[in-house]
Amino acid sequence: MKFLEYTPFDRLNDFLSHLNLGERTIKGCLEAYSCKHTGIDKKLSLSLENEILDYLGKSSDADSSSPDEFLLSRSSRKTLIYLVLTLNHVYPDYDFSAMQAHQFFTEESWDSFKQIFDAYMLEASKEWGENNEGGSLLDMTYKALDEVVKLAECEIYSYNPNSDADPSIERGATWSFNFFFYNRKLKRVVSFRFWCLSNLMAEGFHLDGRAYEEDEDIFDNMDI
């Protein structure tokens, strides 16, 4: 996977880099990747393929019902492998292959994405409108995504892990979403993640951390 730079995302990423709304801060980032494998990706891709096949085998052995039909397709498994590889590039400090990340992906539609965006990015959309003569943040996002990956040809997925497997959960985070727009023809994936931090909780963690450091200083200066 190779990171691709696209100027249509620059304005949105700049706006969502740190949108302070008083009691909360919203962050977001759009990144595009080519699905062309690097040397490391090829090895991980093979490992993921074997891991998914092993998962399917165990699922069919443990349950009389058929395993996930979507994963039975070679093409579908390839798509999920691209998504996991994208996650590995977006969050290089995490190893998603070790936690069966493919189990947490859900196929979405533009309408389902729009519903989530409208509900959770309402305040961000108002802020965008006030600073852009009433323009729509969702419309701008649509145009940018369409220019990079042609939405009419895209498959849309969301990554919905439990909290232990969610790398976007920061201290004070109240919600987070990870969406992927995959164009099979272009062999291109766009990651769009956005999340919300409670400034009050974040300040509390910061104060607790300072108190802990002060305690350490006190003990360091004590003779034992």
C-alpha cells in the first residue's frame, strides 16, 4: 500500500485537524492509498489470507450453518485484506492481523454513512457553514471523495471494533468512526476517520498525569 497525496483533501483535513467546540474537540482525517503491494504487504497479505481461511474452517467446524458467505469469495477476501493493510498503514503502531480485524468490518451505503455523518458531525457542519458562507461540509466531503475515488464505483465499509481494538480511542474520546471507500477498478482506498474528544475528560487526564509526575518527583527526592 502506498500513501497518495490529493489536494481535494487538504482543506477538509486542515479544518478537521483540531476543531475545538468548547466542551469537546472534533478531529478527522482523510487519506488515500494505492492497493499496490510493497514487499512487506505481500507477506502480510498471504498471512491474512491464511488466517481468514483458518477462521472460516473453524467456523464451519464449530457451527452446522455455513460460514460467512462473503468471505468465501476470493475477491471479497482480497478486499478485506486491502482494508486491513490500509489500517496497518493508517495506524502503524498497531498490528491488526493479530486481532482478526476482518471480523469488525461492515459493508455500508452512502445513505448509512450520511446518517452517521449528519448525526455526529452536526456541530462541525455548523462551524464549517459559518466559515464558508453557508456551504455544506457533507457536500464538500462528497465532492472530495468523488474526485479521488469516484463514489458511484465505490464499496463503502466501516470498521467497528470493540474498544480494546480501536486505535482511534484517545483519552477522553466519546465516539469514533472509521470508514473506507474502496474503488476496485482504480485499486484505491480512502480512509476517513473522525472522532470526538471531551475536553473536560482530557483535561482531567492531563491533571492526573501531572499529579502522578509530581508524586514521582517527591519520591525520587526522598532518602530510603
